[in-house]
Amino acid sequence: MDILVVGGGGREHAIIKKLKENPQAGTIYALPGNGGIAQDAVCVPEIGAKDLDRIVDFARSHSIGFAVVAPDDPLALGCVDRLHEAGVPCFGPDAKAARIEASKVFAKNLMKRYGIPTARYEVFDDSAKALAYLKTASFPIVIKADGLALGKGVLIPQNLPEAEAAVKSIMEDKAFGDSGSEIVIEECLTGPEVSVLAFTDGRSIAPMVSSMDHKRAGDGDTGPNTGGMGTVAPNPCYTPDVAAECIEKIFLPTLAAMRAEGCPFKGCLYFGLMLTPDGPKVIEYNCRFGDPETQVVLPLLKTDLLTVMQAVENETLGELTVEWHGGSAACVILASGGYPGSCEKGKEITIPQDLPVTVYHAGDKLAEDGKLVTSGGRVLGVTAVGGTLHDALKEAYAAAERIGFEGKYMRHDIGQRALRALEG
Ligand code: AMP
Ligand code: GLY
């Protein structure tokens, strides 16, 4: 059976490598894919992830037996709806269910209506009202643009002048485009953050191994927010007791809420959680696999991924036991110098053949002479699996040091917080 994967980053590479383990998987196509994914799949660089007409035409003309839509944009645009209309079975939520990520106002109102723990909040579509509200607020406070904003739509001003500037930049200067027509202003929560990705067919849920992202660019969680500079799994803060509480108070109520709203969620639902002194609360939902969470979570999946994804599509997930390997995984992102700002591209990448890790390719391409060169901010994700987190980190960093390209940048403290939590 031939398979199509929409997307072209490290997350998609991790999905493709795992799908390939199924002997029934025929040719895997990546639309658009990237330079490194081309070693594992047939990439079609001319078809972008948001090019729905061409994605559907491609699926039809290539008799695709199963499709996986990984990034948020095509999901929010209705790529799964379109593929289903064309008779292609696929993994991912339809556009109505993808609103759980694509509209923060939808997600916050859903949580309020169904009693799912989250930060207290107000919604504004008028900057004068938002500015008046801020005068009564306490700081720090969290301001979020309603729509998709490449993970940059969240600001945490420390005082009133900063907050006023944030509202003006989002609502009046449209710093995040139309995604800032409405904003959410919410209470600033504290506590360790945990990412939990979960397979769900709308009724049953199979939470994956928990993980921890490192969103800030610099060591010690300093510098600007990025798409993620590294991840570890499992997250030691997510104990069995916390997991049981999350399933009861957050995961199952979220599925029931989506069903009650007439938009059952099928696919990978990402719970961004904060373990506050008052219990776990939802910081955000994503309607997709996390990047780079997927690069540490899927290597620990024991059950065949294609089988799980088909069970989600067929709504038979409840009949399947999804199993996980023990041990830990760590992923260190190698970025281009300057990331998350503008960075130089086109630098040749050298990767030794004998690395005892998996290298997931995110931002690279094959140059005309066939050499692999950088083409984006996050270039590679180096994932190691080990018996302990310490072992996994040691191996990931040893390999990361041996990979070369001009301007290579990485954080040197991925996993340190998790190690401290394990010791504490
Ligand atoms: P997001 O883009 O929604 O993942 O948010 C980016 C980051 O902002 C999160 O990973 C949190 O660290 C932080 N954040 C978002 N909402 C809150 C909140 N209500 N309280 C504290 N931190 C938050
Ligand atoms: N790593 C965070 C995300 O995928 O949203």
C-alpha cells in the first residue's frame, strides 16, 4: 500500500521512518519532504503542504492507500476533509476538529464550557477594551493571538507598559497578521511543563509517552522562543499519579467535549500541560504531533505506527493495545546560526555514516550537485535512545558534535532540567 505524508520537517521524517517499519508499506511519498527525507521517501518538492488541490490530485493519481497530514496549516485548511471526499483514508482531524488548535478562543471557550482546567481568561476583539482591561490586571500576564502564528503568538509581558505594547502590536499593527484579530488575555500559570501527545479516534484515547520540550533559544531557558531546541521522553514530572489525574480531568473530558460540539477529534491530540500547585492545567492544545516531541516519542513506540493510525481512522483504537519501549530518548536540535531570527542557508552538511543515533532532517535540501545543504532554521534533530536519560543524552550530544555545517548552533543543556527532576 502506497502512503502519502503531508509535510517536510523533522516530525514528518520521524513519522516516515516509523511507517516504513511496516512490511505492508509500499512507496512513501512526502509532500514536499526535504533533502534528508529523500533517503527514506519519494519527495515531491513542487507540492507544498498547503497546496490542497495538488495534494488531492496527487493522492488520486498515485492510488494512495493511506495519507498522514502532519502540520497544523493543512489540517486547519481542511486537507483531511478534502482527502476523505476523494475517498483516501487518512490520519488527522478534519477542519472543524482542528479548530482546537487553530482558534485559541474556540479552545478556551470549550474548556470553560466543559470544566476542563485551564488558566482564567478573557477574550477581546477590540483593542480599546483589551487596553482598559489591562489596567485592572496583575502581572505577568499572558497575551495570545487567536489564530495560528508559527508558535510565536504568545507574549508574556511583565508589566502594564509591556502589556499595552503587546496588545497594540497584535491587534493594531497586526504583528501576527489576521490571527491577531481576536486575542485571549489569561492568567500566568507556574509549574513544570509537560507535553502529552495522544492517539485518539474520538472516543478512545491512547496517550503516548510524555515528553519535555525546550522552547527558548539559549542555555538556561534564555533568549527568544523557538519551535523547540530539543526534547526528552519520558518527562519525569509526569508521574503515574499525574497521568491518572490528566486522563480523568483533562483527556477524556476533552474528547467528550469535542463530540458534544459535533466535531469529534480523530488523529494526534497534543496536550500542552502545566503542573501547577492547583493540579494539571491545559496551556494549549495542538491538533497534531509536536515538533520536536515526535522525534523522541515515536522511537519509543513498540506497536506498529501504521496499525495504530489505521485504527484511529477506522475508529477501532479501543480494540488495540498500544505498547511502548522502556528507557529514554533525547533529541538535540542543530540549528543554523541566527535562528530563530534570519539565518544563512546553503551550507554543506557532513554527517558521519557510523553514528549510533537517528538523524531526523528538518531544514535541508539536495543542491544541484547532489550535496546536502542547509535550507532552514532548524536543520537536524539528533535522537538517541538509551536505558537511562543520562545515556540517551550522552549519545545524542556525542553524535551532535560530530555533525558539521557552518554556523551550527545547539543548546548544551537539553535534558538537564529533567535530570534534576529525576534526582530530586
Ligand atoms: P504556546 O505557543 O501556546 O505553546 O505557548 C508558548 C509558551 O508560553 C508555553 O510553552 C508556555 O511556556 C508559555 N505559556 C503559555 N500560556 C501560559 C500561561 N497561561 N501561563 C504561563 N505560561 C504560559
Ligand atoms: N514543540 C512544540 C510544538 O510542536 O508545538
